[in-house]
Amino acid sequence: MSMPVAHSPRGEAQHHIQCRPGDVGRYVFLPGDPGRVPLIAAALDDARQVAQNREYNVYTGSLLGEAVSVASTGIGCPSTAIAVEELAAIGADTFIRVGTSGRMQPFIEPGDLLITWGAVRDEFTSQQYLPLAYPAVADHTVILALRQAARQRGARHHVGITHSKDSFFGQHAPQRMPVGPDLINRWNAWVQAGVVCSEMEASTLFVVARLLGKRAGGIMLAGGTLNDLTNIIATAVQGVRNLIEHDRAHPPQAAPKAAPSERPSAG
């Protein structure tokens, strides 16, 4: 028996995000919190809300004349996968997670920006797409654009790997979990391996985007100053400006046309 597909016919609204073709741009910021969507959208030109359903709040505006959107994913990997699938189905091809995270290294200070090029797949959603042996990695063009933005703004930042998990309280109160010793041992392993932060969406974003042939990256705010999102929003927006300029300067090359086959001469 065939499985149902998530994609609606052209012109119909996607089932969960309630957006149609033309509602979103190719570049999309992905915060988790629906309340942060208008904060990011305020940094765009002529932004407007195009949909709101469940945890999905979607605005579209522009940067440098290109359509750019902001779409919340809600908390965790399952809703993130749905958002990426449905946004990609209506034309989005570049996704940047803009989120908050917990610090995992002593040299990271509250308010630092963490640009993540890879993620520990300590969650189960991405395993519905690909085996764990497949790495969760960001697109290098997106990461370079974000790092350039941080440097342009003089923002204190680090580039590294994030830890993506399913349970918030499994991290913050492992001692009351029956599997607490295992959670603590695994956490210590990630710290020893140099993982810079912990959050709940990036690994699935990277895996799903890669599988769909799209680009993805992430920029996180280190915990401690979660009420001030000014720096991370400004840096993420500058990163997309950098991407737009890069994409205009380096448009994808068309595949070479095959030479016409020679026909045998008559006679």
C-alpha cells in the first residue's frame, strides 16, 4: 500500500504551515518560538504575516530585493522536519536556524554567538530519514556567510558542533530520570569532544535539508541573555545579505547540453 505524501498539489496550502507557492522566499529564517518571528521580520523590508497555524508563524518580506521569510518551527525535531518539508515544497531552498542554546564549553560566555556547522544526532526524528551513520552537517556556503556576518559586526562568536536532543528536562534534570546515569555520561562525552552548545532542532534541519537537496545552517545565542536577541538577529540578517550577494555573483551553472548525435549519412 502506498504511503500518503505531505506535499499538496500546486496552489493548495501545505497541510501544517498553511502556506502556498509564492507565500515564501527561497531564504528562510527558522526560529523555534513563534513570538520571535515578528522580531526577526522587523529587520526585513515590507514584511507581512502570511500564515499562522499551530506552532507555525510565517512572515515574508525582502532583503536586497529578494523575498525572504521567517517561519517558526516550534520546539523540537518533529515539527522542524514538517516545517522544512513543507517550506521546501513551495520554493524555499536555504534555511537558517536562529535559536537559543545552552553553553557546553567554559570559554563560551553568555551572549556569545555560536555558528554551527554540524550537530550530534541525539534525537530520533532524523533517524526516520537516514541511519545514524549519516552525519548532520550544514552547508558550507551558509556557514561562511554567517561567519562573515559575525566578523563584519564585530560580534563575539564561535564556530563548532551543536548537540541536538529530544528532552529539555533530560538535560536539565537528568538525576531524576531512570536513565540519568546514561544521560550524564553521554553529556560528558559531548563536552569532552568539544561540542559547543545544546539545542533541540539543528540535527534534523541539517539532515532533512541535505536529503532534499537544500542548504541549511544555524546560528545560536549562548544562554544567559535570552531576553536580548538584537545581536543574533542582526547577525543572521547580515548573513542572508551576504548569501544573496554570493548567490548573485555565483549563479548555479546550467548543465552542459549534450552534443547532438551524429546520424549516419544516407547512401
